[in-house]
Amino acid sequence: METIDKIINTLKNKHIIQEQVIEWTEIKSGTTDGTIYRLSSEKKPLYVLKKDQPKVVAATNGFLETYKNIKLLPNVLYTDEFNEFIVYSYISGDTHINRGSKSEWMKIIVGELINHYEKAEENFSRGRVTGINRSLWADFNLESLESAKANIGDLFSNEEHRRVRLLVNKLNTYEYQQEKYYLHGDAGVHNFVFNSHKLNGIIDPSPLIGPKIYDFTYAFCSSPDDLNLETLYSSFSLLHQEQRITKVELLEEVLFQLYTRIGICKKVHPQDLVAYLEAWKEWRVYLPSI
């Protein structure tokens, strides 16, 4: 892999970058194993350069090219022939903070991203594009369940863990879970760019083949604020559905997503754990009885 300075010179020679003077800054990110650089000219951020494993770069490029007409996503400017790095447009703003009302940005996520998802080709397996091939979405759910349970541990009672397993078994009987769409796969506030309290862009896809409801509930549960029925139903009403999902099924999907989110939170984002556990006290009433 070439140094960042050599890559920038290559991009200039190929006329991908027009500016003669480019400064670069490494961006710290906890959501990717790769290295991300912000490329600026006269202190104005213009581009993002991401170096990562070839399969990750290829998957990122594939997703962004497939959905290049979605304005929330960055524009791909260049991907090298060995898939060692990708360059795309910079989206101004910040992730996580100053995000405004969840109800408002969820409506944008549904209307401008999820409703534009395309069906995956028949030969595509379910699960992460860069991960293990799954013939059934149930296999992906079960893996998520075991991972979350291991992280949560004794934060929850054995009874609660067993009731979540019953919930997952129930989810796996729903026909809509076998839908195969080409999803962002990591559509949460850590990858949503907000500017002046409004959603301005979405970055860092981790492409996934599965039902659209996954990205919807993932986005809803990606922050501990406004995890209420009013916010949920108002955004869900805008979701285009191939197969109808009832409100009961929706609540079950949110419950499982919240469970897995708490597992991730305990491991990676402990600062949000107290707020998520408070939300869980309200949501666990929808768990099936043993």
C-alpha cells in the first residue's frame, strides 16, 4: 500500500483531485478497521480517502455506486484497481451530536434511503457482503442473538434472555424476513452526518443482504433518545412494504434490535448504557411469556 502522500499525487495526476495544495488529516473512527483521511484545500474539507481490506473497499464501492442517485450518500470519485482505497466526496457536519428530533431524521432515513433500496440478486446470500454467507435470515438473527447475549451477560436475568430467544424463534417464522434487499447495514447515528440539527448525509456502509425492516429498526435503536411508540409509528407509516408487517411484528423487531444494541453498547459505547437500560424497562413488557 502506498503512502497517503503518494496516493494524493496519483489522484492529482489522474485529475481526480483538481486542487494543487492538499492537506490531509487522519480521522479517528471506532466503526471501521480501516484508516480514514480527510483531504482539504485551504482548510476546506473536500474529499474522504479510506484505506481498508480489499473486500471492504469493494463492498463500499459497490453499495455507493448502486445507490449513487441517493443524495444522502457520498459520491465515489475513485477506487483503485486493487481495491486498496476509495475516495469519495466529503459531507459536512458531525455524527452523533446535534442531531435534532429523531422523528424528523427517521422520516428522512425512510423516505430518502430505505424506500429506495433495491432487491438483491437471487444468487446473493443473506448476511454481510464481506462476511459469512447465510441461506436463511434466521441464521443471521441467531448469530446476533448469541453475540448480544454474551456481551449483556448478567445485566439481564436468565428469564429475560430465554424470553428474547423465544422472541427470535417467533421472528424467524415471519415470511417477510426472507426478503433480500441490498442494505446499508450500519445505518445508525454513528454514521449519520448532521448539520445544523438536520440530517445531511450517511457514510460508511457495511453492506448487508436482508429485509428492509433491519435497517429501519437499526436506525431507530441507534440512539437511546425517543425510543417511544409515537416516534416509531410515525416513521414506520412511511416505509414502503412488499409484505405487510403488522404493528405487533414491528414491536418484536424493535425489541430484538434493542437487545442487540444493548449488547453492542455495553462492549463499545458504555456511556449510553444507562439510557438504553431505562428504555429496556419499558420495552421488555412486549417480550413473549415463557
